[in-house]
Amino acid sequence: MSTHEPLADRDGSPAPTGADSLSRSAVVSGSGVAPGPGSGSGAFAETGGGRGDVESSGQNPDHDRAETTDEDADTDAGAEAACGATDDDEADEAHDEADEAPGRSRSRDLLLLAGICLAALLLVNAFVARPFTVPSGSMENTLQPGDRLIANQLAYAFGGHPQRGDVVVFDGTGSFLPESAEPPGFWDSLRSVGRDLGLVPAGDTVYVKRVVGVAGDRVRSTGPGAPVTVNGVPVDETAYLDPGDQPSDVPFDILVPRGKLFVLGDHRSASRDSRDHLGEPGGGFVPEDKVIGRADWVVYPFSHLTGLDRPAAFAAITGTGGHGEQG
């Protein structure tokens, strides 16, 4: 609605008749603008006529306000009803979500727990303890074919060295097996990582034997009927040697190089060990950095459950010289 007076009012011509014009003039006059000089009763009459026109036309301002109020009330009621419906819908959705949330939460928790367990298992396999299956009878009667053992990978992890009498698991590549002439490819590296994590079988390059000589030791045998000696001290191997076996059927006399190990199987007549590779590249000596871990436990089958302790016989060699006293 315009707040300007009609043009006819400005040039002095009679105000146009009609409900619209009078209503507009009445609104303008009622805006608080005082009538100017000379307007006299004409302006007042116009204002009064406007009021009379409004009344005669049946347009009661109070009635209009009441109707507007009713319409607003209807609108507000509709809005409230719409909001109420929306709130009900949201409440229903929230209720449904609340019903479904515990199930989803439990599923997420289970998945998270499974992921944590898997990650922990992989880390344990890679850096702490790793399972192996004994493939042959070369370590009878200490280990039987099919025994499941655990190699402690932390046994030598912090500056320690394998000791005489330890049963060790090692990679025989470069000592019991020749190094590959081909550089390792992508799949070879991937398999190696899988083996380290315990996801891939160890394969036929991994061996388990007993350490008899360490760096600096002189290990000898004169053949059948004679004991193995380390730095001139005979080793009593009856506690672990397979019954009926000789300490060695073949004579040998070697000096263990620095950083290497001399290893033998407990079932000497059925074991291909350091004695069998003396004339080959590497001389059958196992590099210490090829040792995966110390075999500390047999965990399966349960009838064979036992710990693999260092035999007391090797204590007699302590202090005999060489580098054998390294920790």
C-alpha cells in the first residue's frame, strides 16, 4: 500500500470517489500528518468521508483484524500440526535408529576386535614367536616328525648370540643350500614377507638343528665310537642323542669362523647337517644372521608338549677359549 497521497489531492481537484481511493486517503490521513492551512473542513470531511465509506462498504477494520487473526491461527495450527508430524517422524526414525544401533555397534566392535587380534598375531609372528612344523626325523627323539614348535625370535634380538646346546631354526640358504643365481623378484620378495608374517609356509629352505660349536670353537670327532669334542672337551650327548646313534660316523676337525655356527641333528644317522656340507661353499657353517629363532617349546600334539632346555652337558665347555663365551 502506497504512503503517497493521490495526484488528484495534490492539484486541488476533488478526490476520486470509490472505496479503494477513500480507503487509501483514510490510511494516509491517519498516518499522523496534520492538515495544512486552507484545507479546512475539506480535508477533515475527506477523512470523515473515508471513515464513513469504509463503514458503509462493510469493511470493519476490527472485523478484518479478527479474520486475519483467525487465518493466522489456522496457519499457526497448520504449522504446528506439520511440525508435530515432522517431530513424530523424527522420533520414529530416532527410535528405529536406536533399535538398530546396538546391532550395528556390536558388529563394528566385533570387526574392530578381529582386526586388532589379526594385527597382533601378525606382529607376534613377525617379531616375537613363530610356529614351525618339524618335517623330518633328523632331530629324533627330541623332535618328532609333525611336531609343532615355537621359535622364540627375541632370544637373540638384543645383542645375544646362539649358545652351545641351543636348538635353532634357521634359513639354510647359503649354508645347506646354494644361493640362487637369480636376483629375487617381486613374487619372491612377497613370499618372503608372507613367511616372516607366518602367512606362507616356511618351505624347504628352513631347518632345525642343535648348535654344537659357536664362533672360535674347535669341533672334532675321530669317527665311530668316539665322542664329539669342543675345544678338547668331550661332550656327553646321551641325554638327547637318538638311542643307538654314534656321535658321528664320519671324522672331522673344524674351526668355526666368526659369526658362524656348527650344527648337528640329534638323530645323527638320519641327519644331513654341517658335517655333510664341509666341502661346499660356506662349509656347512650357518651364519648367525640366518637364525630365525631359538626353538623353545613343542606345543602340538599335546602329548609332546614340552620346553626345549639347553642340555647341561655343554656347561662343561664354559671357559675353554675361542669366541664361545659371547653372550
